[in-house]
Amino acid sequence: MAASETRTRVLVAIPGIIVALGAIYAGGWVLAALLALLAALTARELYVMAARKAPRPLAALGMAGAAAMVLAAGAAPRDGLDNPLPAGILILLALVAPAVAIWSRGVEGEPLLSVATTVFGAGYAALLGFGLYLRHLPGVHDAAHASAILFAPVLLTWASDSFAYFGGRAMGKRKLIPRVSPGKTVEGALSAVVGTVVVGAAYAIFLGRFGGYVPTVVEGALLGLLMSVSAQVGDLAESAWKRDVGVKDSGTLLPGHGGALDRFDSLLFTLPLGYAFFRFVVGL
């Protein structure tokens, strides 16, 4: 990576990290607004990529649906999966999209593919809303504790990516799935799993300073395993889509980093799984 590209990545990442950390600590509607914006941008990039092939997604409708589902999660974040609003919006979108496609697309506009892509893209991007559920787990009222819990899948996702990169560079010989992502290796993937398991166990010890939702070291290691595997699957899924439509990055939103989907592809998998782990495995 050229020095100028590295500098650009760092200059873009620093303010982004500051904004993200501030929103995570604030929680509530501040975090909901940020995640809703990111969900809309992620959905848009999915639609732009899909439009390079047969589907003509209803981009404005899908972006609005993705943002609305995240904001609906923000209306009752402590309810988690018991909050019916996001699912209700997804159902409404599934009913409205065909009606809109009838009038705006017609048969020649590939209405089946257009509607399916629109609904999928909105629901997929809205998975970022699980960050709200994780930040507002029932019984957690301390902002630092709640932030530390939400930071777990974020940290472990970053750790998995880092171990995969450096492990692959140092030891990578056998290609993992060359048709999907030629740069990824078996050794890199295994390095990611092993390294993230260790980080997960260490982070469980750190969470022990708080009361409630404290995983054991074994549970922390298990969380690291789950986060690494799911993060790599999320990354490979986006790689497959980009290769399918012939693009290098999902967008140009973040100079040096690509688009929103490039940055959050793994979190779309790890945030829901992280919520399920803390809510139903660790518990209070």
C-alpha cells in the first residue's frame, strides 16, 4: 500500500472513529440516527451494484425502508427482538414495493428482480440496527458498560480482519476461495480465528470490571470464534457480489476505504450475532 494511500486512510478513519465512539457512548437517538444514515448509504451501494446487472431496484424506497427500520429499532431499543416495529416496516416494504414497481417499472423493468433486490437490500442494510439493541441491553444503564458491550463485536471484527491480513501475508500459501476472493488464504483465515479467540478471551476479562453481561473466559473465546467466522463470511459475501458485478469497491464514500458496504460488510453479520450471544448466552 502506497504511503499516500495509507495517509488518506488514516485521515479519513480518525474523524470517523471519533464520531462513532461519541455516538456509541451517547446511545439512543444519536446512535440511531448515525446507524440509520449508514444503513441508507449501505442499501444505496447495494442497489447501485445490482443495477449493473438485470435488477433495477427501487433505490429511494429501499433506502428509506432501511433507515426507517433502524429508527424503529431506536424507538424501543431495550425491547430487542420483541420490538415489532422493524419487522412491521419490512413487511410494509414488501407490500409497497410491488405496487410501486407496477407503475414505475412495468414488465420490461424486471419487476420480480427489482422488488426482490429492493426488499433484500433494505433488510440487509438494516441489520446495523442490532447495534442499538446491543448498546441498550436490558438492565445495563451505565453508558461505559453499554459501550464496552457494543464495542465487543466491533473490536473482534477488526481483530479478525487484522489477523487475517497479517497472517495471510506472513504464511499464506493456499487460496481459500480464489473464485470469490483471490487474495484470501487458508492460513490467513485460520490466523484470524486463532487470534480473535485470544482477543475474545482477553476482552471477557476486561468486561469483568462491570456488573452484568460478563462472559467467562471460555465464553469470550467462543465469542471470538463466532465473530471471526461470521466476519469472514460477511466479507466473502460482499466480495462475491462485487466480483459478480465487476467492481473493486462498493462505492467511493470514504476515500482510501471504499464505500459504506466495504466498511460494514462484516458488522452486518457480527452485530446480530453479538446481540444474540450477549442476550441469550451470557445473559444477566
